[in-house]
Amino acid sequence: MELLDKDLSSIQEVRNLIRRASAAQKVLADYSQAQVDALVEAMARTGEANATRLAEMAVEETGFGKVQDKITKNLIASKHLAESIRSMRTIGFISEDPVKKIQEVAVPYGVVAGLVPSTNPTSTAIYKSIISIKAGNAVIISPHPSALKCISETVRVLRETLQSLGAPADLINVMSQPTLEGTSELMKNSGTGIILATGGSAMVKAAYSSGNPALGVGPGNVPAFIERTADIKKAVSYVLMSKTFDNGTVCASEQHVVTEHVIADQVKAEMIAQGCYFLNEVETAKIERVIMGPKGGLNAKIVGKPAVEIARMGGLEIPADTRVLVAEQGRECVGKRYPFSWEKLSPLLGFYRTTDAHEACELCLELLNYEGAGHSLAIHTQNDDLVRDFALKKPVSRLVVNTPSTHGAVGATTGLPPAFTLGCGSVGGSATSDNVTPLHLFNKRYVAYGIREPQAPSLAQAAANQSSATELDIEAITRMVIERLKAL
């Protein structure tokens, strides 16, 4: 018997999964809000119970990040997410306005295509599964090939949980043969209702050009502006806490520290005191070569690796307790030629000095417009007017204030909804600027009762119409008289 090649086999698998997911979703469509909520709560408990094991699997398989931080991400995606959406109405009639006599009915997309990256594999799989089912959908996970085992195990335990409650296991499934062709089929297939794309720019663009509805996120390139009124010690501790979280693999983590000349030396001294190693000019050049991959983009070998290991790749021996490598950058050092101005997905930071808040504002704009427009920006300040000024001018969807950017953007330390798909708005090529929740995974059907009788033409309008008709008659008669006079 001749076997299908891997690409064809992957495409066929996707088609089979979509059929099974569609059938399972039809069963879910008859569930009440209470029944769906019971599934979500059970899935969240499963994610919490397996948080450590799945985190260990993710680090072992991908080589990215830290076990403890991946545990935290798994808990955000399960326990904290469930808490935040517990009272959310997503099934059937979800709202009613008795005055306007309008009712809203949630209409699920059906099948969600969930694209999951290798940097946040298990947490993103848990998160997308929970928000999909909360909104009444089935979900098919397209895993990054380098994280296939840990993502597949995550899906397995969630499927078991559904089965234990009598729900169809095929409400959640995962591609066992992830290929570009198979993922393309998942995105383009008419049986797919919506795509949740988390990953690289090329993949997100492919999702938006698939012909199906999509919610995708672009790259982050987050500047952190430490302004002169900031609590410098606390600001630095927050930046480093965020930057070292899971070794910088979260797209909302800081990539640059921007500060003012008047406090720059204090900020630098505090960063050194808290474990940063500032590279000299020669060392910076060596690390830049490490950041840049063989094809000119980011070197995947540094993603999620500790600072000491990245330094060693560049032939540097630095103190073993170094948390972050930092390179001072000139004001003009933004763009393709300057790797420290990129999104680096590792404990590496660019350090920029500016004259004042206005120049800092302009520099942050340049960094974001080069890469990361629409994503996030962090500011540390006691000046609320400055925060408002930044909020009005920066092309970002999240401006997090006096908090670690990673933790703030995903909703761990702010009031933002817990999420691992962070919309970048139209400026970032995304269909939403929100943290994606179950509310983004259904359409609404509106029921609207008549509340006003149709109005007959008013007397004033009728009189005006009569007047116009009379004027037209007089004009017609006048023309007729003139024509007859000419004929005499």
C-alpha cells in the first residue's frame, strides 16, 4: 500500500479533524450556559493540576524559558482566566434591554483554529481551549512542530476532562502532523469559523489572507520609559522582573530602556546593582552578531536562553549571576542595522538616553514603528499628565504604567483581561486591539421589537407638497400660454 507523503497526510488529517470538531460543536450547541461553565471550570482545574508537569515538558522539549515561570503562565491560562470569565454570559441570550426592547443572542463561530507558538506552548493551548469552549466553539490546535509533544499532552488531559463530564472529546483536538501545508488547510478550510493566530508575522499575515475571519497578533518591541519622577529602584526591579520572566519569551516583555539624561546614570547604576551587565563597544558587536541569525533575522538559538549562555555564544565570560545583558545605544541606533533595537525574545536590552520626555516620546515612536506598532509600551512615572500625553500619541494597544510590562499586558498585575493573544489593532495589522477573550469568539444575533409607530407625513409636509405641485401647475400653464401666443 502506497503511503501519503507528510504534507498530504497532514492536509487529510486536518480535514478529518474539522469534520469531527464540527460534529462535536453541534452537540455543544445544545448545552446551557451552566453546562458550558461546568466544562470550563473542570478544564481550568485540569490546567492548574498539571501546571508543573506541563511546564517541565515545555522547557525540556523546546529549550526555551524557565520551568517556574511556565508554571505561572499555565496558572494564568487556567485558574486566573477562569476566575475572570466566570460570570461572563456567552451562551444563548446574553443580554436584554427592556427599555429599547433589544435582545442579544450569542452565535458561536463553530470551529476555532488555534495556532500555538513554541515560546508559550502549553499555556497558550490551555488558554485557547478554554476561551473557545466558553464561547460555544470547538477548537483545533495547530502546534509549533518543536513543541508538539507538550502541546499534544496538554490537549490529551483536557480531552479526558471533557469526556469525564460526558462532553465530546473532539471539542478539543490537535494536529499530530503539523506542516505548513496542513496549517494552511486548517486556516483556509470552509469548515473553520475563525482563526486565533499567535506567532510570527508571516504566519499572522497568512491567517488574515486565508479567506476566513482571523484574530492575530504582531511582534512586540516594547520600550520601557523611565521618566525623571519615577521611583528608580522600583522601576528597574519591575523591568528586570518582566525581562527575565521565562527568559524574555513573552512578546509583551521590555526590549529597551529609554530614560532621560538627568537620571540616566542613576538608572544605569541601579540596573547594574540589580544584576545587569553593560556591554562595552567590542562586546556589544560580538553579541549583535549572535542576535542576528544566518538569514539576517533573529537567531532562534538565543530565544528563551539565560543571559550567561547568550554571552558565552558570543565568546564572553561574564559574572554567573548576570540577569540581563544591556547595550547602550546612540539616539540614531534604530532599525535593521541595529539588532539591539529589535524584539529579541531573550534577556537582552537596549539602553537609550534622551534629553527629555519629548525626545523620549519620539524615540519610543521610532522603536515601535520599526517593529512592534500596536502592541505595548511601559512607562514608569508619577506624572499622570505625561501618561495621558503618551496614551494619546503612542501607536500601542496597551500602555502599562508602573508595573512589569509582561505581567501587566497579560493581565496578571493590571485589570486587563488575562490573555495570551494580545491584539495590536489596525496599526499592527490586527483586527482587534483587545486582549482576546471569549467575547471575541462569537457573533451576535439581535432581536429588536418595534417601539415606535411608523409616522404618517405631517400636515406641514403635506402642505409643502401641495404648494410645490401648485407652483409646477402654474409654470406649466404659463409655458402653454406663451407657446400659443407665439403661434398667432
